Amino acid sequence: MKFLCVECDRQMMFDERQLPGDGTFAAAFKCPACGRVVAMLANPMETQLVASLGVKIGGDTIGEQPFEMIRATVATAKDDALREPIREAPSRTGVRWSAEALERLSRVPAFVRGMVKRIYAEYAEERGIAEITPAVMDRARTELGLEGM
């Protein structure tokens, strides 16, 4: 990440780092041409994240792939999740899912899939529907006002 001086269109240089003691950190950058200074303040959570990744703030050049280990781990987990077919898990509500509905559910992003599945299951249970099919999913989207989602 680089900071540019808007007035001079020059890369700002690292000037100083401060640790106020409240879990935050501040870094100041100065334009070598006009002397303009900008500061970046990170909250305690951001400070902890940066520290846990081993990133040093203070003018050092970071290698080409500073987050490669994290990127590789996330990519592997995501790829594994995408390869894993969605199977019908035991439902607390007793509602069954058709193969077509499960296939359609598999196209929902993994990070919201559980919530989406729960919404459809609760919709079916409240209406006495024994099996969720694509038609039931379409009707639920319309009745619940989820068309834009």
C-alpha cells in the first residue's frame, strides 16, 4: 500500500510510527515535495491483526507475497468447500430437500448458505410443506420479498 500526495502526485514517505498505549497505532507519512503530512490511525482490532500477521509498519519494504500463507489456506479451504457436494443434512424441522433444490442451494455463496437454507426450511415448516423444491424456493422468494437477493 502506498500513499500519494494529491497535490504533488508523488509517493509519500514514511515519517513516524506512534503507539499511544490504548491498543491503537498511528503512522505518519510525509510528501517529499511539498511537506504535506497525513496520518493513519488503526483501531485495536486492526492493530492486533497487523501484529499477528507479522507485518512491520515503518518504512521497510515488504516482500512480494506477504500474505501468501493465508491466501493459500483460504484458497484451499474455499476450493475444498466448492468440491464438496451439498448433501441433505438432518433437518431439525423435518422438512426434506429435493435433489434439484439442493443443487440450486449449492450455488448460494458458502458464507450465507446456512442462513438461506434455514430461511427456506422455516418457510416450509410454517406452511406445512414437507419437501422443498425449486418451485417452493421461488414462491418463498416472492412472498418473503427476497427477489433482489
